[in-house]
Amino acid sequence: MSQHFNDKEGWMFNDDDLELLIDLVQFFRPEHPKRVDKIDLTEFLTFLDHNPNFRKELAVYLKQILHQKKFTLTITDAGILQDVDFLFEVRRRLFAKVLPNQPQKDTLEFVMNQVFYLASDIQWVSKIPFEQLETLHEMLEFGSIYETVEPFTALSELMNAMTLITQRVGGRAMETDVLKMVPEYEGVESPFTAFEKELLMLEERITTETPHYLTSEDLSYKQLLIFHKQCEEYVDKAFKNSSKYGISLRVNQNLLRIRQQLVRLKVLFPLMIVDSEKDIDDNAVKMSIQLIDYNCYKNNVRQFFAESTQLLSYEITQHTAKTGGHYITENHREYFRMLRNSLGGGLIVGILCIVKLLLSKVDTSYFGQAFLYSMNYSIGFITIFLLGFALATKQPALTAAALARALEEGHNKEGNSSQKYGAFAILFARVFRSQFIAFVGNVAMAFPISLFLMWSIDQIFGYNIATAKWEHILTDISPVHSLAMFHAAIAGLFLFLSGIINGVVSNRDKHNQVYYRIQEHPLLKKTFGKRRTKRFADWYEKRWAGFISNFWFGVFMGSTASVGLFLGLNLDIRHISFASGNLALAIYGSEFHVNNLMLFWGIFGIGVIGFINFSVSFGLSLGLAFRSRAISIFELRFVSAAIWSHFKHKPMSFFFPTERKLKTEVEEKYLKPDEKQD
């Protein structure tokens, strides 16, 4: 190291030349920052101590580089949402990663962009012992940031940044969509207004009085912290009220930006405080590290995506959890009601299989085929939904959220972990047997209905409509002769997406008060009367989200094959209920001459397709629900162990309702009073 720096001892440093600083940082930057536990500057500090000329020249060089460099916008903007448009913000950050923004050369951001240009730089900088950074700061004689408040000095930039953030926060908090989320604050002074007044007063004191800092015992400073806490409570209340009023992506981004700005201010507050001489140097070092941190993470897409989507995913899964509770059977009455509903769903599916086969004979384009298939599926799924029937594998996307909420609420209750996971295992058994009987009902009805309709058409018109395609139909449901498992996974993905759409539509309509607006629509009340308008509003509230999600599920299912043909990819969907109906079509189309091996693979394929449908949709939904509730994915190992233990003790409970008093026990633990089933 000594030789490395001795080579540079004779340099005449130019304030516009960043080469030495870049080279210096590069020397200490480890190849793998995450693998390093500590960055030790002892040798470098010893070298500076033994080479006073180099130390003095380096100090002058660094001071020239940093002299009157503006960093207000680094504090106010770096890492904070710049726009409420989610996609715009994602595009902006991704583009900045590829082609970084280069500010003017009179800004500190320009220097940091040239020197600390890797996002991982803060990882190794933060691993330098703070005491060594203090020593380096003292050896280079940077001095106090509180000496002067002249323009473009550190303290001036800090004060300007805090003022600008405060003004932005107050403006955002007063927007109509944000105020709608906190009706509790109507008629009272906004905490943001009081906070801004207090901060401006403190900044006036700092800039006009000597010394240019405060102490932690200052009453005005303590009052500022109280107002800041009230602002945080305001934002927390707005987020909490999203369960009552719904929330849009725009409002979510607004609130998230306000929260980020409040957090930024909270980090900056201690830089105004000096309780001892040591704090003067400490605050300078802390501010330097913080600026590097903000600059390194300003284009972080992963963190932005996680923060932006967590609340929305929570609200979406919260709705699906409530809906999913209706698909979890407990007693014999509910169990056989699910069987009856799934038999009804199988009846509709059997009809859809015949209609799709007839539509396949229509001579049309890929788009036309996608449209016809999509409308067939959509109309069928909507019919199943409106009639109260059940479609196998449609429920996992909803019941997964209910299970995640049960685990979350189990953590919030007192008791040991074995009891919490044990109760969750009981609830999972309810979910599993509900899906099992839905599978049985759909498959048991779709097969004979398809067979009967095929026979009826043959008897009436003397034409077996599956003669030309029966081999292809049978091959498509075989897991060894086709990509049936892959296509079943695609269907599982669409099942998951339909659950997401259900929650999104419900949350959006709640936030926009669509139900109330329909109920109080003057023209509708005048035309149809208050009672009928109210009934329509109630129907819309209960049914519209499901209506839309089933429509799009049908579009996804019906257009996949055509999209695959257009792209030259082998894309298609396989669903257990339709596979059962298609097996009937293949058997009748072959005039009952299917060989035993193909028949075996067809029947086996139905089970495999159903398992994959369930696994993919349930797994994706459970993962989203876990993430939205900040539940670690590692919880699954404890949950799995509890489920396996319960299965060994009561295997039949996974297929039939064997417990008589289980409903009361589980609901008392997990379900809110207004969500208990009748």
C-alpha cells in the first residue's frame, strides 16, 4: 500500500480531476462487498500519519473537489418516489441503471456518480469502522459543518433540503384523494402544517443564532419530534383505513412518498443536534455516509417494487381471504353443499366441452378462434359463478389468502407455536377436503354430461362430431405423450391471476365508492326507484368483482392456444374439469375403441392435471399472501410439519368432515365475527 501511494506523492492535484479519488476508492473497494465483514483503514491511516506532505496535499485536493458542491437534491430526491405513476417510476429507474443521470458538475451528486458509481459501494463503505472514519476526518482537517450557514455550505444545504422536503410533504398530504383516507382529521388542523411551522422556526434559530445547532434537550426540538410523530400517525391511519375505503395505486404511491419523506427527515433531525464536541465530527461523518447511501440506492427497483406493491397485495388478498372463507367446508351440510355446487359446475363444463369442439370446426383466423373460445369459456364461467356453482381449482387462489390470514392472526394471539401451527393444519385440512370434493363433483358430472351430449347429437343428427379429433384430444390429456403438465401449470397461473383480478376490482370499486354512487344515482333512483337501485347496488357489490374475474379467466383460457400459434410456441391450457369432459369426447369419438394403455394415461392425466392446477394456483396465491402480510417463507417448514403431523393422526379429515366441533374452535382462533359462516 505504501508503494501504491508513494507513486502519487509528487502529484499536483487538480480540483477538476477526480482520477485520484476514483483510484483511491477503487483501491479499497472489495470484489465481493457482501462477503467482506470489515474494511480496515489502519494501514492507510498509518501511511497518512507518516507522510504529512501527502496528507496535506490530499486534504487540499479533497476540499477543492467538495468546495461549495450542492447536495440539496441528493437529500430530497435520491431514493424517494418522484412520480405517483408506478410504471413511469419503474421505467425511470431502469433507464437510469443503464444510462445514469449525470447532474451538473457543481453538485455533489456528480462527484458521487463518478466515484461511488456501483450500487454496492455503500455496502463496503458501511463496513468501515466508524472510529477510523472519524480519525480520517480529523487527519484531513475537514472541520465543522456548523461553522457557517453561507450558501452552498454543508449546513445551508442541509437546512434547504429539510425545508424543501417539509413543503413537499405538506402539499401531498393535502391532496383530496389522501384526505379521503383520513376522515378522522376533518375539522382539525393538519399535523403537517404545525410541523412545517415548527421546523421553519427552528431553522431560523439555527441560521441566525450562534452556535448554529441545537441540543437534544431543546424544548422546541422535542416539540418538533412530537409533530413529526403525529404526521407519521396520519400516514399510518391512512394506510390502515384502506381496509375500509379501499386504495388506488395513485393514492398508495402518494402515501408511500410521504412516508419516505418523513423517514428522510427523521434521519436528518439528529444532524441538527450537538450535545458534545465529539458530536461535531460525528455528525459530519454520519452525513457523508448517509449521502453515499442515498446516492447508491436512488435507482433501486427491487425495493421500490416491494414497497409499492405490499399494501396493494395485502388489500387484494384481504378481499380474497374473505371470499375464500366461503369455499372452506366444515360440517357435513357444507361438505355436501360443495359437492352439489361442484356437480352443477361439472354440468356447465360438460356443455362447454361440446361447444368448444363445435367451435373448433368453424373456419376462422387465429384471432377469431381466440375470440370464440374466450367467449365460450367466459360465458360458462360467469354462468357457474352467477348460479352459485363451483369450479374445481378456482378456489385455491381465494382459500390460500384465508390460510395466510389465519397464520398471521395466529401469530398475534397468545399461545405456544405448536398450538398455532396445529390450528393452521386443521384449517388446511378443511381447505384440502373442500378442493377434493370439488374435484370429485366436477369430474363426476363433466364426464357423463359430455358423453350424453355426444350421444344425443349423434342420435339426432347422425354425426359423431369427435371422430376426426378423438386421438388428438386423448393425447392432449396424457402427461407422457404431450405437454399436459406444462399446460396445466399455465392454467394454474391463470387461476391465480383471476383471483388477483377479483381482489383488484373489489378494492378499486371500494375506493371509488362505486356501490354508494350507484345507490344514490339520481337518474337511476328516478327511473327504477330507490329499492331496485339499492338492490342493484348490493348485487354489484357482491357479484361484480367475481363477474369480471371470471370473464378474464375465460379470455385467458380461450386465447392461450391462439397466442401460442401466433408466436410459434406450444402454449395451451389443461384444466381437470375440462380434461374429464374431453376424455368422454375421445372415448365416444373412437366409438369406444380406445386401447387400455391410452385410457390409463388419460385417466391418470386427469389426476395429474388437477394436482398441478391446484399446486400452481395455490402456491402462487399463498406466496403472495405471505408476502403481503410480511410472513417469512421459512414458516412453511413449520407449517408443513404441522400438516404432516395432523395427517398422520387424522388422515380421513383431509377428505371427509370428521370433526363435529372443529368449526367453532378454528373460527374462534382465526375468523372475525362478521366473517363466520352460518
